[in-house]
Amino acid sequence: MRIAIADDDKEVVEYLSKIVEGQGHAFVPFADGDSLANALLRDTFDLVLLDWNMPGKTGLQILEWMNESVDERPPVMMMTGRTAKKDISDALNAGADDYVTKPEDPNVIAARINAILRRGAGISTMETTVQYGDYVLDRIEQKVLHKQNEIALTAKEFELTDLMFRNRDRTLSRRYIMETVWRTNAHLTTRTLDMHVSRVRSKLSLTPENGFRIFTVFGYGYRLETLTNGA
């Protein structure tokens, strides 16, 4: 998972980044609200850890702005030193999914992060086999069955397939896919990603007849769309 950490205090960012990485997630830091807003318009995140008092847009302003400007809004956990009940209610009413008062125990923060991510992905940590229409994904064996027929995939093809099914009907940026599947985008060419998407589309026969298709969002990324009745 990929998490945005927005806080102008470098020590807080370092503290939260260790918690995030300790849970196996990637993070991207932001020191002000304006840079976070710009990133939310062009990139994909699974969660935003959001401070209230920042330069540029405040945390509350970011929440209100996201409601109006971000089509596929990631969940948000407020991480702030503000303890007034009105502040908490204002943040939750503005769209925050959770509210944590700093400082907080790292184990509590990690548990809250993972709880939000599980809700967002619609899965539990115990699900090793999941089904989407006629497709069954076995995360232990890293294999896919379609109408009980096994489809041979490479490890990266399976990771890409799992990522796209978990995020079906959600547009994923190229950067997000590269960092999630390949753990980096530093040395990965666009051609590599396009080839893997093409292979997954072909091997799994992701066509309207089978209920799914991979849609290319030019200049941004890809989306696995759920189709009904072959529409």
C-alpha cells in the first residue's frame, strides 16, 4: 500500500514513516497542504495521514477541497495535536475516516492504519483465496483460476492482477502501480509496465464477455472496470 504523510514537522514525518514502513507500506512525505493537493490530483494513494496545522492549505481545508476536487478520494486519518471536541467533530464531518491525537503509541497508529486499509480494500488479512466473478485468485500459490481453468502467470503478472482486482473500478496511476508491484519506479520503463498489463489482459481474457476489462487512462494509468451483462 502507498501512504501520503502530510506534516510540516520533520520529526513527526520520520516517526510516522517508520511505522508505515514497519507495516510493509510505502510512503510519500509532504511538508505543506498545497504540495499534497497537487499530488492528489495526479497520483494514487491508499491513505493520507494528515496534520491539521500546515503551511498552505490546512488539514481541514484539504478535507473540504478533496470533497470537491478529487474524484477517487483516498481515506484520510487526521494526525494532530488538536484535542478539542469541536475540532474532532469538524474533521470527521468534513470527511476524515479517523482522528488520532498526537502523540500516540506506534502500535495503536499501526493498527488504525491497517484497519482503514483493510476497509478500503474490502478484504481481511485472513483472505488468502478471493473470487471476482468467474476469476479465483490464490494468494498463497500465486495462481489464478478462470472457470476452474488455471492460468499460468509470472510472479509480477500475478501481483499486477491481484492489485488491479483489489482496486477494480479505481483508476491507478503508473507511479502507484510501479511502486506497488515493482517496489520502485527508478529503473522501470513505461514499456515494461505496458507489456505486463497487455499480458495480463490477454492471459486472463479480460473482455466484456467475461465481466471485466482493463481501461487505459492516457497520460495517467489504468483501471480494471467491472462490467455487467457483457455491457
